[in-house]
Amino acid sequence: MSRTPRFEVVTHRVDVSNAESVAEVARAADALGRVKSVVHTAGLSPAQASADAILHVDLLGVAHTLDEFGKVIAKGGAGIVIASMLLRRFVPECSKLGANRYGQTRAKTRPFRGLLYWRE
């Protein structure tokens, strides 16, 4: 008997800046069976993209992932988000989101649709 773990890998293209795209991949994952873990590592750097693209991927992408996978994750499941604090470099006004000196925010308490529109 083999003691080597065996995994089935299924790929799915997703645009984390698009809520419906993330919803589609969450539904696809749920259709495969119990979703016990979610790892979100999508992100852009200034060398790769504009500030606007970075905000849409690094900020909204996390919000979309948490929102959509929160609907399908199994009881006792867990999620990990690996993200940067680059938002503070591009948007000093992020203190309006409640950012402390470590870059941590209360953004999770805001509806994701309003995350990029706090200047209004």
C-alpha cells in the first residue's frame, strides 16, 4: 500500500478583481466536494501594474475571495490570505479605512463594493 498522498488537481482561470469570476470558481470548487481550505495569494507589484490595477487585485481581489468562498467553505474550514501592505504606499488616505501604523485595516467591515470609493 502506498503511503504517498494522492491529489487530484483541477485548474480554473479566475480574475480576482471580478466578483462574478471569483463566484464562478467558488461554485466550481464547491461542486467538486467539500471546500476545506482556501489560499489566496494573488497580488501585483508596482513593477507589474498601475496603482489602479494593484488596488483592484490586491484589495478587491481579497474581498471577493473572502466573500464568495465564505459562502461555500465547509464547517471547520480555513482560509489563508497572503497580501502586501502596498496599499499604504499608493493611498496615504487609507487611514480613513482605519489603518493603524502596521497597515492593518478595518476594511473587512466595509462592503467590498465600497472599498475603492472612500474618497467620495
